[in-house]
Amino acid sequence: MLQIAVTGKPNVGKSSFFNSATSSSVEMANYPFTTIDANKAVAHVVSDCPCKELDVTCNPRNSICIDGKRLIPVELIDVAGLVPGAHEGKGLGNKFLDDLMQAKVLIHVIDASGSTNAEGQPVEAGSHDPLDDLEFMEHEIVMWMYGILNRNWSRLVRKIEAEKLDIAKVIFDQLSGTGISLEDIIEAKRTVNPDYTKWDEEEFIKLTRNILRIAKPMLIIANKADLPTSEENIKRIKEKYPNVIPTSAESEIALVKAAESGLIKYTSGDSDFEILKEDELSPNQLKALEYIRTNILEKYGSTGVQQALNEAIFNLLNMIVVYPVEDEHKYTDQKGNVLPDAILIPKGSVPRELAYMVHSDIGDNFMHAVDARKNMRVASDYELSDNDIISIITR
């Protein structure tokens, strides 16, 4: 299962975002270090299921289908809050950074209202600049990685020269356990001086920053977007950074709870809700719902929570959804389940790579694949498309 790390300093709504995305009941409180250990839970990204297009009733095994929307599981990791100096071990820094590196993509939650300071303590709304939080977050991770690489660099340079080793492979070995691939390092190395013996601290940090941006893409969650001081800050953040989504995790939690109680009709990601039992709602509850509608849904199109998950997986990681089947005529597996599995796979993948994701034996015995929609064999170098239904033929 793909892993997404929910990161950020204390008290910005990380656990609220985590809860709203996973329906978990992680402790929430208005003080730093509420989250001590890395919490893990399943969230879902949403994609159109082919069942409606094909006019069939699907039987999902690894996912859920609700009214033609396929909910595909991903794992969220809610890690301990980050504070300045984390790379030096301050706060829960080392633990945070170790947990962080398990994930493929980072969701960085910030307080867009500017009502928490650098250490995560509550301050007057608008008195702290959230742009500072974005800069310090990347700085802490980069300096932590730089510390790992720089620790034995002089000795490593001598070893590289003596044994004629590949510099990218040496860096890869130093960063083992971080989920950073050799390909990520090779790509990042193209942006710095090719003569590694002349790397100074500035060049080395530049390389580290490039590795991080390539290997661990980051989505910025501008949380507390409903507060009055947030709107202008969100505009400023979007001017400086790509991949910014305004959110209100507390609003998402309130809407989901109201929907679960049957008071409103709402599905995560919707741009509005319908009140079903107005007589059972108090004046304060009706006022709160109207506040959410006016200050979040009408202004931003959604609470941002589901949008953030989809953005992280489908755009930052460039994934698509493919449906492997055994019977290309009935779109079923060997047990007769229709469209049983929705597989997240990198865009540009070919059928053999899909076969290995299903099972190593299927990959080892792969012969060719069939496009079930067209009932046609596809070439071995066929680039899979989003929502393809593929039958894998094995020896």
C-alpha cells in the first residue's frame, strides 16, 4: 500500500487532517506533542469505477465502490510534530525524520491563519507568517539528510577514488532506509558540479535539497482556511509554492459526523451537503453548518481533505488506476468477481510491470496482455492508461 506522511509542526491540525482522512480517533488537543508515536491508518483515493460505463455490478476485493466511485486504500502516517532544530535532535526530531522517510509523498500541514508560532504554541491569529513554516520544514529535512551524507564524506571520497566507485551508488548506500532510489539520486546529481571532489557545503546542500524534492514530493495543506486571517496568507503561499490546497479538517470531521448520524447527506469531497433532518439540529448546529458552507465549500469547492489525497497520489506521484482481470469477456477474476482489484501503478507502466504488482509468479510467467474493453492483445511495450482493464496471459 502506498504511504503518505502527514507532516508539520505541532498544533496546526495534523491529527485533525489525519482523522478526517481516515475516520480514525487519534487524540487531538491544543498543545504540542499530542502525537508521540507514528499513527498509521488507511485512507482512500477516489477514482471513477468502470462499472457504470460497462453497466455491470462490480465485486471489489481490495477497494470499495460507492455509486460508481472506486475508493482505493492508501496508508497515512501521522508523525510527531516538527520543531526548529529537529535535525539536531530537538523536540522529537530524529523520530519524526525516521518516520517521515517511510513515505513516498509528504503532506505538509500548515496553519494558514497564522495562529501558531514556530514552536506550535497558540498566538494571536495573523501574528505568525505561515511561509516561515514551509521554509523551516524543508530546511530541517535537508539538513538531516545532509548530516547523514556529510558524516563520513572525506573517507568516502578517498574510497570512491581508490576503488573507482560510482558516486551516485555511494550516496544511495548512505541513504539506505530512506526510500530514496538510485534513479532519484542520478537525476538530482545532474543539477550540481559533476566533479564531486570540489563540492563545498553549499553544493552538497543543493544536491540534498534536489534529492528530497525529487524523491519525496510535497503537497502543502493550508489548514484552518475558514478563519478570516487565512485567505490572504493562502494567496501569498500559492504565489511562492506549487501544490497548495486550502483545507478545513475540522469542517470535514463535522460534516462526516453529521452524515454518519443521518442529519445531512454528504460524501467526502463533495462541494455541498443536503440537510435531511433540520428539526433534529439545534440553532447552533445549523449555524455551524451554514458557516462551513459559506466559508469553505462555496469559497474553495470542498473541505480540501479528499482533494489533497487525490492530488498527492494521482498528480504528485503520477499514478493511474488499472483493473487486472482473468476473464477479459466478463471482466472477472477466477472466482467470478467483477472488476475485483483496483491497482495503483505509475503512469508509463507496461503490462509486465502490472503482472509483477499482482503477484511475482504472474510476472515471472507473463506472456502477453489483452485490453478487455477492446478484446485485443496489446504489445509488450504498451503504456497502460488510467482505468484500463487488462487480462494478463501467463505460461
